Amino acid sequence: MNNAPPIILDAADPCSPLAVPPSKTALLLLDFHSFIVASQPDAGKDVVTLAAQLRSWARTKGMFIVHCGIDFRAVTPANRKMAKRANGVQQRMTQGPQGGLEAQKGIASPEVLAPAPGEYLFYRPPSNVSALGSYGLEAFLAAHCIESLVLTGFSTSMCVLNTAKDAADSGFVVTVIRDATGDKDAVVHDTILNKVVVGQVHVSAREEYMAAWEAKEDQDTSAVASQLARTKVVD
């Protein structure tokens, strides 16, 4: 089933995520709302755990950490096919056991993914499936000269898919972390990542992506050390 082109992890290739410095890279945490997480197989446990690990690592590299969620205060226009479903979710969240927290524009994430100081939060109306439709997000990315986006979260068939294609069309280098994204349907998840988006974006396992960055940094350090060793000190 997997005939996908391999991820390009060569920093010399301008389309590779390794060609963009961490300071111009943003890790997007997509739709880690508690009610969405709870609807996933095994309550999304593995995806949440690996996304949290990736976030911690990305912070040490100096990447931007951006939480993207849904603003359930917004009413979806009736002429959108998803209106009935989206507005029904809005009503349930307003009346939910969390006192309407998520309906009042908040991401009630699992504790390990709770937004931390120095991280950023953006929200979009339910009628925008792509996270790039979040209020002010595109302006934020432009202001910080972000060129590369790394995607994690839910759901592969909805926000991940639409954000990946939207971002690729907008000129970003896009990487989807296979094991830090998820969907209710594992077959759909695999099909989208192996067949649908691979022509436009990179698809990588978390360990593979992180290891490639570590190897690049080791090579850069060695190159600098070698250059210094060849430099003669003039008295």
C-alpha cells in the first residue's frame, strides 16, 4: 500500500524541512480539544504522548509552538454543508460538563499538552477546517518569517489533511508527523498519509524527524570544528 515518495531529509535540498532553520519553523498542535481526543481509538493516548514529546523537543530547538483549535462561540452559516453538525457540537459544548469552557473559546487539552508560557494559541470558526483559517494565524506566521510547518493532532481526515494541503499550496514546507496525528479510522489515516498528501508534503515518524535534526546539528558542529582547526592564528 505504501508507494509514497520518501521524506526528504537532506538539508541541501530547499524543499526539505531541514533546509529551514528552527527559528523559522512552527510546530502546530491541531485540535487537541478534550472531546475530540476522547473520540479517538484508545482516547488518542499514543498520539497525545508522542505529540507532547515532540513539543518538548521542538522547544529546545527554538521552534515556535502553536496551538490551533476551534472557536465554538462562532455559528456556522446555514449554507455550509457542515452547519448542522458544527452547530450541534457548539450547543453540546456550551452545555457540557466543563461549564462551557470550550464554547467560550478555549482548548481544554489533555494536561500534558496544555498551552505553556511562550507558546501561541489561535482559533478558527468551525466552518474553516484548515488551521490556516484561524483568526490572525497567517499574519502571525508572516510576521515571524515562518517557512516550515510541522503538523500533529486530529483528525487526519479533517484538520490535518486540510491544513497540510492549504499550507503546501501557500508555499510552506510542510511535514506531517505520522505517529503524532490520528483519526478514528486507521485505514483512512494511512491512506491519506501514504496516498493523498505525499506529493505535496513530507510524512515522517517522530523519531525519524527528530533524529534527522540531531544528525544535521552534529554535522554542522563537526564542520565548524573542522574549519576552526584549519584556521591559523596570526600573532
